[in-house]
Amino acid sequence: MPTQVQGSEAQKPSHYLFRMSRSDKERLKRRAAAAGLTIQAYLECTALGYETPVSRPPGRPRQHEATQEPFDLSA
């Protein structure tokens, strides 16, 4: 049975474009909702054979913005 990736490999994002018809997308959404999962979690469990979905924060990953400190012009 497949196992979930651990360690630094689990931290590296990877993207895969999967094209399907709108009706298939709706069907996938219904199946995921019936299982109480997001589409991503549902695909990980069904396509990759994970017993439990990978725990991730919700939403898209946010890029870290560089912080800027105020510049003192009074000198």
C-alpha cells in the first residue's frame, strides 16, 4: 500500500494540471463532498491510495513578502 511522503520531500510543492469536462468536475466535487473531503484530499486518497488525507492549511499557499523597515530621514 502506498505511504505518504515524509520529511523535506513533503514540503516541496508540485503542481499537475488535470483536464476534465465540466460534468466530470461536478461529479468529482459531489464524490468528494459525499466523502467529507476536499477535491484534493479525495484525489490523494483515491488516486494515491492514502488512508488519510495529507494535513495542509486551507487555501492557496501565500508567498512571503519581504518586510521593510521605516527609513529615518531626520538625520
